[in-house]
Amino acid sequence: MKRLSALTLSAALASAGCTHTPAAAPEPTAQQAPAPAAPKPVPPPEGASVLSGTLADFTAACDADLERTRAQVSAIKALDARKDGQAVLAAYDEALGALLAAANRSSLAREVHPEAAFRDAARECEQRVDSANVALSQDRGVYDVLAAVDLSSADAATRYWMDRALLDFRRAGVDRDDATRAKVKSLNEELLKLGQQFSKNIAEDVRKATFKPAELDGLPEDYRKAHPPGADGLVVITTNYPDYFPFMTYAKNAKAREKLWRTYRQRAYPANQDVLAQLIAKRHELATLLGYASWAAYTTETKMTRTQQAAADFIDRLGVATEARAKQEYAQLLARKQQDVKGAKVLEPWDQDFYEDRLRAERFSFDSQAVRPYFEYGRVKAGVMDITSRIWGITYKPVKDARVWQQEVETYDVFDGDTLLGRIYLDMHPRDDKYKHAAQFDLVAGQAGKRYPEASLVCNFARPGELMTHDEVETFFHEFGHLLHAIFGGHQKWAGIAGTRVEWDFVETPSMLLQQWAGNPEVLKEFAKHHETNQPIPAEMVEKLRASKEFGQGLWARRQLFLSAVSLDYYSREPGFDTTEALVALQTRLSPFKHEHRDGTHFEVAFGHLDGYSAAYYTYLWSSVIAKDLETEFQKKGFLDRETAMKYRRTVLEPGGAKPAAELVKDFLGREYGFDAYRAYLDAK
């Protein structure tokens, strides 16, 4: 998952994304428009230093970035666009860079910092940044100067960036009357606070369920050892990922699985029930105020889909393509359950992971527990880094003295030969009050000749010495795809098009592609070695793993379609509707499982993507379709082929957002992307 900062989708930052730039002294005022300066050495990466300092340091950095933005806005207005076009663009990019610096720093801090007061300060900084962003996006003086810049001799990347930027100004109401702009500003401020609260309620609501030791029957021995009974003789299992997913996969006791399943779906309830209703209502109000039919129509305008209808048509098309496969797989799972529960008529949602694992073990002679000893966390991490190093010609050098926000965070500088490309941070293990999922966060917006890109992975994996599931290994590769996209693409002329600043429904494509490496035999044999014997994973086991992965893809796609439809539907209609009833209708249409809201469960209030991705959760499937097409090139010469990987790096990753995503794909494939590869993937037996 690519994590966006909690900024509203108002003009400038919406097109530029979220990054961090070290705080700097204010630029010259309007009376002293910036003159060309001699090139300065690019400072070394140090984006995390502010997060490791004091609250006063953090607040001061936020203050400095906001002051820097104000100074650059004044400078823009003092320039003559007809004579000083390049200076105008540079000042605007610097203004953006300062806002993005504070936004990224705050977004990461509020999700990972161990101190509550620091997380609160990050939220406060985000609110101030959002207010400044809205003010900039509605500043008619800045818009008029930018619009007057002659771009006839500019390069294609600059023209593309400015086209997007000027559109986002208009989407923020820059050309509307004072009353409308004031209302847009007010709604954006409200939405930021609501989004922060929605995320906070999910992150901080870790539920627990207790079980008798016998109810852990079926779970791996290392899991049981890590969860010993307490003084009362009961075992405590939390809703954190490392606890929840193995339990749902391996626990033989259906009642125990149901208990934890229901506990998991109580998170953020009732706290987020009203927050979600307000998010939907306020976004609809903002979109209609700006002349759009709905928030879904507003947000898809800047995606590859371009329209709400195109997104809906995509969901419908995949619905048809996946229906038969999903029904077949559901029937097979139910038949397997009936071997244990005579006369069973329904496969419960808490049965799915367990019986998928059982069927894989029996149908493909594949035991998912048997593969775990080959995926010790330290070996997996080394494998991911070694393989990406090899195919992309880079090296990772540990930075032992880096200042970070928590002692377990690891820091590496990324080099191409002797050339420093950027810095990455790995915050990989669970702790209280930390972001509960897996995501990549930008920290510093890289820019050619100015600063190196810096980005962080935030995950909740097992610690060194502990074992991972293969699904978690896939997630590791997936998130690393985002990380390298940020590093490779962070060397553009303008911060506004650097890194992962592509259309948002393409942003998951590089990660969806790289996760395929986790199941490839030639890749697995490189690092999957038994944590005790050091023996490589047997080829037969890898083949069984691959074959077993084919099963369940129809149900997985239907699940993603259901979530995509919920996301699009909630933001396509008039507010005030019952979100649970809407969810029921969509689940009835798209999922073979019974309604997840029943009997006191409230899935939607902990569906965090309803804030960040809002109407565009379909991004995952859209990106998957394109990623499968990109994968066909790697299938020709092998996933470790350096030539193919480097072509992909040059044509898709390094350009960042310098051109439309469809053109990036065409540059790599030599043709337009299509649906055939994904359909073949769905139809694979």
C-alpha cells in the first residue's frame, strides 16, 4: 500500500503527492525576488532527524516550512511571468516542496511515533499545512502568474506538470467567488480532522480475545510459544496482523475463529460510525460545491479512469470475468468443510482462510506451515534486498548512526555504483499505537541537484529469528516495490513530478508487479533457506506453493471487487444513507459470503481506505491488471534478467510522474496495455 498524507485533495498537493524537505530559512520576500544562485552541494539524507528530536524541534520545522511557503508565494507574485517564467516555476516548486516537507514528516510521525504527544503535534502540523495548502490552491494571484508562463519551449515533463497543477487549482475553486472559496477552505479543514480521527480510531483500537490453550490447536508451535497462557490459564490474542492472520488460517476450532473474527470487526466501533458518515457527507458537499455530481466524480477526474463511470464499468467488467471462478472455488471450499461438518450448507467468512489452507494442503500436497521455516524474517529481508540489488544494479549500505524515531528502525543508503540515490527506513515490527497495516511512506521529496529522496516502509512483521507466512513475504516484496519507485523516481527536475507522483490508480502497479517475485521459483531458491538446517527450499515445495496460489484467486478478486464497489458506491450517492445496508447490497451481489455486518460486526468503520483512497479503492485491481501485462516481459527472459529489469527501471520507475502513466507503460511494453494477461491469470487452473 502506498500511503498518502492526510491532506485534502485541493490543488497543489493533490497533484504533487506528499514528501518531506528539510526545514530551511525563509526565502527572499517579494521585494527581493530570488535571483539565480550558484549551485550548492546536495545535503546528505537526514529526513528522519526531526522525528528523532524534541517536540520543539518538530514544531519549529513545521513553522519554518510554512514560512518558506509564504515567502515563495510572495516571490511568485513579484515576478513577471512573461520575462521570468523559469523563476516563477522554480518558486512555485519550492513553495510546494516546503508544504510537502511538513506534510510528509507529519503523516509519518502521526502513524509511527511512540509518543502520543508527538503524534498529536503531527496532527496539529498537518492541519496547519492543510490550511496553507488550501490558501495556496485558492490564491488567484499565484494561479494567474502560473497560467501566464509561456511553456511553448518547455520540455514535455514541465508542460505535463503545469497542466495538472493548473487543473488542480481550478478543482480547488480558485476561479470561484470569495464565498465559495471560503467554504471550500472550511470543508477541507473539517475533512482533514475527520480523516485524522478516522485513522486514529483504527490505529489505537487494538482489541483482544481470550482463549483456552486447547483452542489454539492447529497453530504452529512457534506461535503457541509466543502466546503462553496467563495467570488465569487463558491465552490473549490481539487483532494485530501477526496475531490475527495465522489464527484465522490454522486454528482448527471454528468457534474460536469466529470469536476472533468478530472481535477484529469490532475495531473502531462505535467511534468511527459517525466519523464515516461525516466524511461521506462533507466530501459530497465539497464536490457538489465545485460543480461535480459526487465525490466519486471529483476524485476520478485525475485518475487514469478519468470518470466515475469508467471506474464503475471496470468493476462490472471484472465482476463478469471473476464470477464463475469465484463460485467454483466457493463450492470446493464448502465441499471440504462438509467433510468436517456433515450437512453444512454455508461456508462462513471465518472458514475461508482455514479451508483454503486445508484444501491447498490436500489438493496440492502443500502445507503452508511446512514452508514457514524457510521464511525467517532476517533471511527474507536479506533476500528482498539482495535480489533487488542484483536486478537493478544497486547496493544498500547500512547507516548505523542515523537518527530515527524508534530504536528498531533500520536505515540504509541506496547507491548505484558510487552514486547515492537516496535513503530508506525500515520500521518493520509491531508495537503499541503504531500503524497496523503495511504501507510505504514518502519522507523526503527527491529532486535533482537539491535533495535525495527518502522513504520508509512501515510494516508489522515478525522480528528477526521469527517465521513469516508466504503471504507476508509477498507483502514485503509488494511494499518494497513502492519504496524503490520512490527512490528511482526521486531525481526529476521538479518536486511536483518526482517519485511516485503518477495517477493514483497507477501507483500500486510497481508494487503489484514486484510481489510476483515472491512466488517465482528462480527467485525463491535465492533466499528461502531453512532457518535451522540452512537447506534451500525444495523445488517440489516451490512448485506446490505456486500451484496452491492459483487456488483462491477468484475469491480474492471478488473480495477486492466488493471493497472497490463499497468505496465507489459510498462516494457516488447522496449522503445520509445507511452505510451498512449499502454494504449488504453490494456484498450480496459480489461476494458468496454472508453479510459481514451481522451480529454486531462493523467492518466498514475500520476500512481505513475509505479515508485515504476514498472512492478509488479500485486502484488495487486496476493496478493489478496493468501489472500482469508488465509481467509478461519478465516472463520472456526470467525474473532475474538484468536487461529487462533495467529497461523497466528506466521507462517506468525513474520518470516518476513526468508523463501520463499510460505512456510509461507503452514505453516499456512497446504497445498499449491490455486486459488479456489478467484474464489469462484468472483462467489459470
